[in-house]
Amino acid sequence: MTGWLWWAAGGGLLLMLVLCRRPLTALCRLAVRSGLGMVFLWLFQGLGGLLGVTLGVNLLNGLVLGALGPPGFALLLLTQWTGR
């Protein structure tokens, strides 16, 4: 590749990163919050067993908790309760 092609590729990559900054930030925030939601589900397993409530520690439940927060936890409990 010639020099100008490298500069054009670098400029295109920089432009793409600038244009996609907000969606990438939101995606990273969702990933962190989903990870924390999965940690919460893992911690809830012990207490949930005593209360008779079981929620699986999986990616879907983590994404629901990451996207919705405490209302998502209530939604998961409600769906688990209606499924019985």
C-alpha cells in the first residue's frame, strides 16, 4: 500500500470512531451494567433459595437487569412467579 492509502484508511477509521462514539459508549455501559446484574443474580441465588425464589444466572437475565435495573429485577421475579 502506498502512503496516501494508509492515511486515507487511518482517516476513515478515525471518522468511524468519532461517528460511533455515542453508540459505543452506550454499548459499553450496557455491558458493564449487565455484568453487575449477573453478579447480583449470583449473590441472590443464596438468599433466593431461602425465600423459595430461583432466578437463573444467564446472559438474558443479566441483560434485563442491565437495561432496566431494579424494575427489571421485579419483572424477572414476576415472570418467574407467573410461570409456576
